[in-house]
Amino acid sequence: MAVLPGLVYPDERLKQRSVAVTAFDAELRRFLIDFEATMRASPGCVALAAPQVGRLQRIAIVDVSGRSNAPNNGCLVLVNPEIVLREGEALAREGCLSVPDYTGNVARASRVRIRARDGVGAERVYDCEGFEARAVQHEIDHLDGLLFLDRLVSQRDLFRRRVYK
Amino acid sequence: MKQWYMLTVVGQDRAGIVAALAEALYRGGANLGEASMARLGGTFAIMLMVETNAERAEVERWLAAPVRDLGLQMHIDPIQGRLHSHVEPNVRILVHGADRPGIVAQVTAALAAQGFNILDLHSDVGGTREHPIYILMLEGHSAADLAVLEQALAPLRKSGVEVRATAIETMVG
């Protein structure tokens, strides 16, 4: 088990689209162990995408169970994830391991349904809401070469929408 | 030696103020840091971090022409840069109500008594001339629990002001 070195913006690799995983083999499983260890070793970090550690494959891990009392799916290993349903909109603050010392407000769907493979290639479907849904969307963005910086909205926007919600 | 300054500029709002100042600073070889700028009433107000080898008087010379041409007032203070050390806000406070003297004083006194550190504050006067409403939005860092802050702010509600404190949960992924 090892903590993998992370890429930091403006590293160009963070802007690239990652490719689908085709081999669910022992090498992938070894990577997933280090990948999870890397997420857990990073203070405050509840999710990670493979391109953040320089592996340009469509893999993400999300575990908000330690941070949120809201409903969640525990530790999610998402290989080749797809958002098949989006509902609602919520604005909240995000930060990123790949973007040190900056956080900002981002609009995300408040509920999403995800279809993905797990670490051994089995098909899975997860319904996510709130904080977990936010984390999943943030990570899938990484797989498409997008950072939360690409989706920032102003603080004033956040307040105005909240006032009238 | 490189020195950080806080440049404060105010003047009647019009198009082109930021561009004219930024151009003059760029020509002078200065590096810009964090900034906050807004139209407050009819006045445009700028707070801008500027890093340069130049003395304050020289920075004033760079800016003299746009300041004169655009009818601005400027002020320059040496500061410590201290970039890359953002304090993350964990509480957001929203206040609104019929405008009256004392809203800001009462809200911020209640927060200060709890050790609340304001990191960002915006306020607006909306409504009509006859019935102005005051809207205050701030974010900050609180060591006290949300429930404690709510309790500290509760007396304000009796004075007809809506006050809401919410936790800011930052998702880091």
C-alpha cells in the first residue's frame, strides 16, 4: 500500500479526458488499494479521481460516510461511471486536492443516479443525494478534464438564490 | 526588494476604471494579488493587492494619470502579502429587514462576542426610497457551534430583522 503523489493544477493532465477501463485485473485491484489509501491520507478529502494521481482512466472513489450524517452509500468505487439521472440543483462550496488553498461555490444536481462498474467489473447502480451527489459529480468532472474552477459561481448568486428558495 | 501594498481606489462609477489602473500597474511591472471591487451606491470601490520593487511614491506616479483622468481618489498602504493561507469559512450569516440604524453594529457585536472572524461581507440597500430594505451577507470562521451563534443572534429577530446562520460544508475531492 502506498500513498500516490498527486497532480496539482495547472498540470495539463488534469484537463484531459480520461479513458474507460477495459481490464479488470490484478493491476487494477492493486491500484485501487493505493488509490483509496491516498484519499484517506489526505485531510478532509472525501473523494478522488484517478487523473488526480496521474492515471488517466475513468476511475473514482467516494466515501462521505465519515463526514455526513445524510444518507450515503459508504465507500463507492466507481469504474467507468455514468450519470444516468440528474434532479434538482444545489449550490455549495467545494475544494480540490488538485487545487490547493482555494475553495469556491459550485452548482450541482442535488440528486444523481450513477451507473458504474466496481473494482471487479460488476455493474452497479447507486442513487446519491446532497453531499455525496456533489462529490460524485466533482469526480466525474475530473474524468472529463473539468475542475470545479470551471464551474464557479459567485457568492452573491449563492445568497440570492438561497433567500428566495 | 519586493513589497506588497494594498491599493484602495474610490470614484464615481464608470466603465474602464479597472482596465486603466490595471494597465498602469502592468506597465510599471507590478504583480497583482487578491482583490475585491464593487459598485457601492454610485461609487466604484477597489481594494487591490499589488506587489512591486517600487517605492510607494513611484506606484502613485504610475497611477497619477488614470486617477486624474477618471476623477478617482487613491490610497496606498504597505502590507504583508500572506498569500496561500486562506482561512476557510465554516458559517454563513444572512440578515435582512427594514433598513434602520444599528443592524450591522448589533449583528457584528453579537458575532464578535462569540469570537467569530468575518472573512467576507457584502451588504446592499434594496427596496424603494420610501421603504428601503437592508440585506447583509457574510461568511466567516466560527469556533463556536452554530447553535451558540443562533442563540447569540436570536435577540435581533425580536427587533424585526431576519437572521439566519447556516453551516458551510466544503466538499473536498
